[in-house]
Amino acid sequence: MIRNIGTEELKGMMDSGESFVLVNVLESGSYENEHICGSISMPVQEISQEAPRLLNRDETVIVHCSGPACAASLSAAEKLETLGYKDIRRFEGGIEEWKKAGYCLEGAFYKEAAA
């Protein structure tokens, strides 16, 4: 089952140390430039191949993309559900809302800004 979560719920899960995998489903180049701290890269078109190799079907998997206007996370969540994953959550706000809230982001963009 796919459940939508918001920015504060995701942040609360991180702060509490809850066990989950945060998956950025954007192209790998986008991930390398900017991603939510602690997320892994698994582009939506690679989910069917990579998920069985990298994710346990019984763990909580949270997918996200760039923001509310991006449908890639919904597509990824549906693919995971088809593959038999049981606890799928979709962070609709994505990087856009995470950034607005001032939470941790990392990637090449931030390394260049710090230099």
C-alpha cells in the first residue's frame, strides 16, 4: 500500500532514528547535483531492476522526486507495489519542500557553494 507523507513526518522519522530507506527517483545527474541527506539514488526507470537487488521487501521505502509537480515518485511507488513491497511511502513535497523547510541537502551543488 502506498501512503503519502509530508515534510514534517519525514523529518520526524529521521530524527527519531526510525528504520527506512529514502529513495531519490530522479535521474542520477540530478541526484549528484542535489539530494536529501541520507537518500540513495534509484532512477524511476531502474526500479524494476535495482529494487530487488538493493531493497528488502519488508522494509519501509520512502520515494521522492523534485517536488509536488513531479510524478516520478508516484510511478516509482506503483512499480515497488507491483514488485511486492509492502510499506511504501511517497514524500510528495520532494526536494522542493525539503529545501523550503531548510533541512539537510547535499551534492555537487553544495560542495561548489562551500568552495
